[in-house]
Amino acid sequence: MNTNTRYTYPCLFCGDNTRHRTEEHIIQHGFKNSRCVLDTDVCCHCNTDIFSALDKKLIDFVHTYVYPNHPHISRNRTLLQAGHIIQFDQETRIWRSLQIDRNMKPVLFPQLVFVDKNRIDFYCNSNQNYQKLLNNMKQELVHVDKLSLKELVCQQPDQSLPTIQSAVIRTAPMKYVLRASTNQEVQLLKSQIHNGQLMRQFSQESEPRRKTTQKSELLANLVLERNLINRAIAKSAVNAVCSFLGSQRARNSVLDPIKSFILSDTQDEGERFIQHIWNINRNENTISQKENFTVPGYHTLILASRDRIPTVILSLYERPFALIRLTEDTNFMGEEEIYAGLIDYRSGSHQVLNYQNDPVSFYERFYVNNIQ
Ligand SMILES: [Zn+2]
């Protein structure tokens, strides 16, 4: 390392002009992004000391919570195979299933948890109509032929905790997940639904107990560390600006606020910059405009103005993931400037399309030949 090196431009993020430069991946290397890099724009301190932790958090979040069932993601499927999280509540010592909505808020599925032989708890969000939901479940579970029953065998994450209790979880109307710690237990739940025994337990016993969810929301928020995740997303957007518009424009002071956010180790979640647009319960019938900017087999980064606000649309695994508002300055980018970075997440190869220079290729890629 030569500390006397002078670079043409200061570090894109911290402004340092002497530290060694290392390759900065435009989107995180963990998303299979091997050759899509900034070579000399980012100093080793930012790249390694600050960004490594952010990148890891974002990759874990995306692979574990956002696209857990994506066919090309095989890592990190621990407790989350069915697109939901199973969380242990310290106070009640009950495992409860929840999902993270697109605002990154934890939402408890309505669920029956088999605490022991004599006790079934019913859980739902505290703002939901407990009685109505429970009645819905009772009515639906009788119509065995029409039910969708998914099986979920959970591995015990920590032997010091109680075994994950069996549960019947309602993920959508008529759609259920049967959760248990062994396949045998899952099959038992299934047969109890099929032969009506589950419903008979209801009529014999008093109503299951109700619990509220305040505790679990707090726990999930702590686990997610939204500040780190959003800083990692913002960093990819600034990297894209540098890659598409060049090193000089990426040093424009209008980007200073978002760079400060990226470097800031605070509780700031950066909601003025980052909007999550992924949806875990994707309804294939509602294709939004944003999905025009996705390409099968690719991650995409689109840089364009929306109402003159320079914005990056980040899609991961061909699905919209986040919108990043880079600055409030409306003069930074022209309306006609549109760039797209496409990263093949299987091979790691990439290409950049510039709408102004080559509108035909741009249109072909996104509107005509939306193919792999
Ligand atoms: Zn730096």
C-alpha cells in the first residue's frame, strides 16, 4: 500500500485522498456481481471497515426475508422456508410465525399454536379482530378439500430454547402452513385437520387464549437493523451514479446528504431516501409499471429522473426491491438521461445501457425482448 498516492478524485464517500483504493462492487458482491465494480473511487477504509457490515446485513435480509423462496437462492433457508419468520418470544416462551411487510414491519399471521396437550393458543396482531379471525379459521378448516396446506418442518436453531411448537398458520384465506419441529408432527397436524379432530378439540375446550404482539414487533425490529440495510441500499445507488454518470458528477455536493446518511452510524433509517417496493406476498396478477424495468435472470439498476428527482430503481432477482431518491435537487440530472445496469446473477456478467446514446437497445431490452 502506498500512502503517498494521490488520486484524481477524493473517496466517493468520505472524501479521503490518500488511502489505498479497493474495488467497490456497485451492488453487493454477495448478489453475484463479480465484475461490476468501481475500480479506484472508494477508499479501503470505507470499503472494508464501514461497508462490509452493511453489505452483509443487506444480503442476509434479501436472501432470508425478502426472496426466501426464489429458485436461485439456496442459502439461509433456516427457519424461513415458507416466506415467514419464526420468532421466539422470551416472555411467553412460544414460537410465533410472522412475516415482514413491505414497510419492514413485522406482521403476525393468525395462528393456532399447540403449546401442550391441553392448551392451544390463538395469536394475531393486536389491531386485528381476534374473534372474527378465529371464526374464519374454524369455518375454513372444515372444508378440507378446498384448503391449501403447506408443510413446514423447522430445525431447532438453538438447543437451549424450547422445541418449536406445532402450529396451524393462516397465511391467506384458505391457505395454511402446518408448522412443526418434525415431519411426523406435521403429518399429525395434517391428519387432525383431515379427520376433523382439530375442530373437535375446539368444541370440547374453552376458547384458545389471546396474546398481543407488542413484544415480537420490538424483537423483530432489533433483528432487522433497518439503518444498516437502508445504508447498504443507498450506497449501491450512489455507486450506480458514479458508474453511469462518471466520477466527477458523482462528487457533486447535492449528493452529500445521502452520503452522510450512508456513513452515519445512527438510528436514522433514511426513509427520506429509501422506499422499499418489494412484496413478499406477490400477486402475479398485479404487475406494476416498475416491473417493466426487470429482466429475468438479472438484477437491474435504473437511474432516471422521477418528477426531476434523480432516482434509482433497484430490482434484485428480477423483482422490484427499492426506490432510492438520491437528492432533492431537481437540476442534477436531465429528464432525458436514463441509464440501466443489468447484472446477470448467475454468471456475474453485466452490461450498461444508456438511453440517450442507444435508445433502440434500451427499448429492446425492456419493452420488446424482455427475455433472458
Ligand atoms: Zn472513504
